[in-house]
Amino acid sequence: MQEAISLYVHIPLCVKKCAYCDFASFAGRLSQRARYVEAVCRELRAQAAFFGRRRVRTVFLGGGTPTLLTGAQVQRLLDAARAAFDIAPDAEITMEGNPGTLTMDNLRAYRAAGVNRLSLGVQSFDDGLLAAVGRIHTAAQAKEAVRMARSAGFDNLNLDLMYGLPGQQPAQWARTLGEAIALAPEHLSCYSLILEEGTPLHDAVLAGACAPLPDEDALLKMDDITAAHMGEAGYAQYEVSNYARPGRACRHNLVYWACLPYLGVGLGAHSDLDGRRFYNPDDWEAYLRVAESGETAREAEGEQSREARMFERMMMGLRMVRGVDAARFARDFGAAPEAVWPETIARMTRGGLMAREHDRLRLTPRGMQVMNAVLVAMMEETDSKPQFGG
């Protein structure tokens, strides 16, 4: 029997690009929504014809801003996915949304179409910080979006929050966390800002045209504030940036972190399926030409070395509190992690940054705070060897 997969559907529409965003998304294309939806439906059929009618355990509509689609368009996409693939009856079906784009009618229609998890990009409850990074909504709109989502029947709600914003102080982050927790979502994602080259915010920071980013001490304080607030409110950390009520961890994202198979459809979407890694064009017209032809581009990402695949497995798995499945690692690569990185793992374990518990290798809470340093040490040990055996 073939392994079940996860399905990602990319919706590259937005009202305007946020200052920090480097995702494949486009403003000013709302008039082409219907054409884009039909192109994705064609791609779903073409991918199913190639890979077969696979069982799908999670579906994720990401963006961009998927909530710029109408309820009927989301219904069309999910109907096409169900016709092409075997969507599990208990599948987690997540849809991302921007609080400034929601309507009550659309929310009810999304829920009726089968969306059972909503992820709202709130980022902050400070209007000044929201404006500074180009978000189109206000704190009041974010709170109203949560109320609307509950009224529409959503009982699995995530709020995306972001810290390390220009000029942000730890006290502001604490207030945002407090306001988010007061809304009682089932899940909270707390991401540190990553300054991506080529984005307006990157250019503004380099030019001194905006408030400076918080320094390392301030970021560590924000980390501590997060841990304290989440623990007191009963949210369990299950990944370096993610917290959930019992049973409400994001099943779709766990697929990525565990390096399990997934298929991505839509503009710029990436896939890792049946030993193939491939992606779609991230140019609007190029994607539509291919998808509307009933074909799929399946641009290959290039052959990964065994060393690269092993490192990726560790890099992704160590993000999770439960860590890496060391037994699966050994089955897939023919060597335990301790045989691949003996010096680093021994040193990190002695230093209290890493722990081995039965078949899992994980970072300790202290190790989570310095995860990048742990990964750098692993890369340096890899580079010091001519090649791995086996």
C-alpha cells in the first residue's frame, strides 16, 4: 500500500505585499481569481493521473492570502481535490487568512466546504507595529476576525504572531501575547522576524529608514516571555515556534518537520513525493500556461547527496520538541545519527543541549534557544569529513 501524503495548495493572491514577505505572491490580480482556481483544478487532475489516487491526510491552503477567494472558489478547489485524491474523512484541512479580508458569508462558506482549521496572520496587536511592516489590518480587526470565525463554526483556530519587529520592545511583545491568549485560540505560532534579502523591510533596515531591529538581548527576553506566557496559559510547545492545546498541533506542518511525503499544487509550490523533489513555476503566466494545458511542469530540484538528506532530516526534526526519530533515521540512511555526527552529538549531550530518549534524539529547552549554533556545529563536522561511509 502506498504511503499517505499531504496536499499543499498555494494561493498567491494578496491585497498588497507585506514589507517582510518574499513568498510567491502578487497584488493586483484579483480579477484573475477564477482563472487561477480553474488552473489549479486542472493541475490536481494531472498530478493524480501521474501519481495515482493517493490517500491524503492533511490539506493546507496557503499563500498569499487564501481568504481573498470566495466561498464558492474554495468549494471548487476542495471538490477538485476530493475528485482527484482520496481525502481522509478525518483530514485536517487548514486555510490561511488575513484578518483584513474576512467576511461572515465567506467564513461560513469555507466551513461548509470542509475547511476545519483556520490560521489567521495576526502578527501583532500593536497598530503601530502592524503599519510598520505593511500589514493591512488593525488590532481591532484581528479581534473581530476571531469572533467571526467562532460564529462561523471554526473550533480549531491558529493565530500567527511575529516578534523581533523594528523598534519592538519586550513589553510590547508581552502585551501582544496577552491579547492573543485572551482570545483563546487552540494554537499559537510565534515566529521571530527573518529579514529576507530583496524585501522592502530589508532595504529599509539597511538604509536606516525604519526603527532598528531588537538586539540579541531583547530577542532572548522575548523568548523567555513567550515560554512563560504559554506555559501559564496551558499551551504546550511542540516545535521551536509553535504552541498548542492538547491534540491541536498542526498535523500538516508536522509532515514537513518529519520529512514525510507531500504534494504541492499551484504557482511556485514545491513537492517531495515518491523520491522526487520538484516544483512549479513561480511566474504567473508561466504557471497558468502549463496548468491550463493539462500538463505539469515538475521542475526537478536537483539530486540531493546522502549527506544533505541526512542533515535536512536532522535540521527539520530538531525543530520539534519530540526531536528526530532516530530509529527511522537509521532505517533510511543505514547509520544512527550518533554515527554520523559523533563529536557534535556527544558534545551537545554533555553540555545539556541535546538528549537521547529511547528512539528519539531531541534538543533540550536550552538547546532549542541555540538551535542554529547546534546545526552549524553539525555542518562543520560534516565538512571536516571527506565523505560518509555507506
